[in-house]
Amino acid sequence: MTASTLSPSLPAKLQRAFSGLGVGTAQFGNMGRVTPERDCLDAIDTAWELGLRFFDTAPHYGLGLSEQRLGKALRGRSREAYVVSTKVGRLLAPNPSPQGSDEPHGFHVTDALTRVRDYTADGVRRSLAASLERLGMDAVDILWIHDPEEPTDRFEEALAGAVPELDRLREQGVISAWGVGSKDAAMLKRFVDQASPDLIMLAGRYTLLEQERVGLMSACLARKVGVVAVGVFNSGLLARDEPPADAWYEYGQAPDAMLARARELAAVARTHGVSLPAAALAFPWRHPAVVNVMAGMRSSEQVTRNQALAARDIPEAFWNELQSRGLLEADS
């Protein structure tokens, strides 16, 4: 794995960190289930030992818990040795009507805080200040505009407010780069076409299972916008060599058509002696716009497994057969 040279304007520190797997820390916020803090700290220790240096978090993840735990795990390490990114668009405020748990939003934490959507310039400044406090850091390297499509389209608000402020922060050297993170490829393309992001974080839409069809990847290539591919296992559907009947897709039960497609991919993989999860991790790197592939990791064991999968060689014949069977888009 090597980082793309697509965006030479990005600092060398980012280029180096992008060359290995990115470490996603939504699970540090107790996403899906409770993750003991010790597991989070051990995960970062193992990632560090394996040479991984790109870590991503967000206020959304466990109402700030992920940021707090990641900051604690990185404390004492040379700040010049790693890249950390967090997100803007959701401010955290006291919850006027707490119900006791944030589980309806997917996180097993108390709901003393609530998320307030804000894609204005002031919202960016306030969000960054609060994130730095939770992280215990004086700077982050990358800021992402987070999910501007949910629950309603906030593109115009972000374009008028967040984008100019992020441009200013980049110009002043407060951050090294900014981008937009979303699972909505069409929304991301609007930012690529109408703003000047350095990066986009595409969740689950350029994977072995499915490739976006709105021209986002080609637009990123043309505009020299680096792509960080996340959600490459499609919520777990590609995380095992044989997708089970109860596999998830988009954080819910996988539809029959998606399950059937995943099983066809698995069958081809078996004939080539390929691990399906390894192929899922390898696939995005084949596109020249991709500068990093990131996976969520909640324990030392998951870090070790993902790194081992990422190190496996995938024969070219495997990709060729997928193409010939129509299981990959023609220009993938």
C-alpha cells in the first residue's frame, strides 16, 4: 500500500500517514455496543506498533466520548508523528429532554448531551474549539464537514458558512486540509464541483460490493481531490469469507439482492484463494483518486486482523474475473 501522489499540495506528514490503513474510532464512542476504555487504548497502542498513523473521530461518536478516548490514547506521543481528523456540523449541547440513553442514535452512552446541526462559520469555530478540548490537543490536521445531507439537505448552508471558514483555517495554517464526509456520493460531488476541498471521505459507496455512478471518483481525479474510502465492508456484509444470512448492510438486515451479490463475490474469491474481507480492503486502493482506506477498529485484535488482511496479495486474475462477470463497474 502506498499513498497516492494525487494531491502533492498536501503536507508530507499527511502523505506519510495516508500510506497505511486509517483507524476509524466511531466504536470508541460505544457504537453498537459498549467498548471498554481499555480496549480503545490497547487498539491505539497496537496500531502505533504496526505503524498506523492516521486516526479519525467526530463529536457525533458517543456524544464526544470517542474524541475523549482517542485524545487519551494518543497523549504523550509526538504530535508530528501522526495525523488526527475530526468533524464539524454537529455541535454538542445540554439535552433539554434526556431519556437516559443515546442508543436510538446508535451509541451506548447516556444522553445528557444532544446534537445540534450547525454548518455555519461560527458553528465550525465552536465545534473545533470543543473538539480540541475533548481531545486535549492544540490542533487537528483535518476537519471534515460531517453528513451535510442528514436529515435534510444542508449544502447551501455549508457552502455559505462552513466552506469559507474552512478555507480560512487552511490558509492560516490552523488545519492542514479540509474535506467532506458522507455516504451520499451525489452530495459529495456537489462540494467537489463548487468548493475547494482537499479530500472527501466516501462511506460505503466505492467498495467491492458497489461503486458510485454519479461521477464522483472521476471528478475527484480531475480536481485532484483525494478520496478516503471508509465503510469498505458495507456494514459487515463483506467482513467474512462467507456472508451469513443475517449479515447487515447500511446498519440493518441486508436486502436479498445485496446478500446474493456479496455471496457471488465470495464464490469468486474462493476460486482464487482470496479472502473476501482482504479483497474488500484492497479494492479501493486500485483507484488513483484514493489516498487512504480506513476501517473502524475497537480492539487490539481488530487492528491486528485488519492490518493482516490489508497485507495480503490479491491476484490480478481475481479482479479480471469480477470484471468479466459484471461484478465491478467497467471503469473501476
